[in-house]
Amino acid sequence: MIEALLVVFTNPIEGRDDDFNDWYTHVHTRDALGYRGSIAQQRFRLSDEQVQEFPGGRFFAKYLALYEVYDARRFVQEHIDNALTPRMVIEDSIDISRMDDFHYYPLHYRDKAPRTFQTGSVVVEQIKSKPGHEAQFRDWYNDHYLPARFREEGIITGALLAYDPHGQLVEFSPEHDHVGIWRLSDDRARSLWRAHDLEECPHIDRTALAVTCWDILTDRLTEDAIHHPTSAALAGEERARARIQAAGTEMKDRGEHLKH
């Protein structure tokens, strides 16, 4: 059973999507899942079809990763101990100017098609409860909103998770103290969120609400698959690491040339 879900929103440096995805999928994911504390991970790309408008016309992140974690504190400590070493290579294709990278802890979960939870696209609800209204919001979501939404066709799973300071990589708190994660069997179910049912809740900050739709980018990868990789997975990882190393060598040589 998972203890937490690590929700990670990221962006590549402008024009370097291919390098970023090559590194994240074939190197970073495999590095991270090799650490103690994790179970599985899956990556998504921001869908062209959205149900909410955002400032500037687009949500701030292009990519989403969901890590299933059974020991959040251990998983974070492994990151701290290994970041920027050969055990966790960080390529310069990632835009570090803004990343949301927080563990959220399950409060409520429903599944109408067990063992198919990794096959559908995802809708993510980022929710900020009003000060002093956290308990009322959770009651409303668990007793009213989630059961009603879950009965709709095209939905596989629904979950409400809450932020807690335990086992976090950074010392500051996220803007949103809750997330709803919905997996769909049919992308047409995204239209259910156009009604903005969440905005009816009197216990949330409507100005902070963010509802986004995500398409599958990679299959769900388990910790076991990291420790017992296929030949194709090994080949992909070796190729990606060689590319990153070659790019680093080229940059170093260019720097030496400029000195002279």
C-alpha cells in the first residue's frame, strides 16, 4: 500500500523537449525508482484539450510525473544523498525556475476497475481550502463530490489527497493543500469538469483552483522493473546516458577552447 503520491510538475528549457524527455524517462525515472521508498512512476504530458483557462493561455507546466511512494521520508533522503552524483544525473535540459514537487497523502480512494488504473489519461484538481475550513472541505469532497463524480461513465479511479509537511523535499508548503487525482477510461469524460462543480464548494479558495488534463506519456514503471530490466530498457538507458555524457564533454571542450 502506498503512503504518499509524489506529484511533480516540470518544464524543459525552451526548445529542449526531446532532450528533457529522453533524460527524464530513461535516466531520471530509473535512478529515482532504484532508491528505497518508491513503488512505481508514470509520466504524462499536458493535453491540448483543457477544461479551464489559465493566465497566459496555458498551465505553467508541460509535464507531470506521479510517483507511488511507500516511505516518503526515505525516498526524500535518498534524493538528498544522491542528487548531482552519478547515481542521480541531472541534465541541464530541465527548467528549474519553477517546479512543484510535493508528497500528498491519501484521504479517500475509489476504483471501479482494479488493475487498469495506469491505462487512462488523468485529470488533476489542485485545491486550496479556505483557512479553518479544511475539515468541512474534506467532508464535502468525500461525502458529496467524489461519490457523485465517480458514478459518471468514463472514470476509472478517483482519489483525494492532502499535503502534510512529513517527508517533503523542500521546506516551504505548496499553494494547494489538497489534490484530486482522477484516471479516465474515456477522454470524453473530461467534459464533466467543464461544469466547475468544485466551484460550488463554499470551503475552497476558488481563485486558486486549478483543474488540468493530462495524456499518457509513458507506461507505469515499477521498482521491480528497474531491478530486473528488459534488454530494451537497458539499451534505452545506456543510449540516453551516452548522449548526456557526450553533450557534457562537448560543452566542456567548448569552454576550454574559449579560454584560449
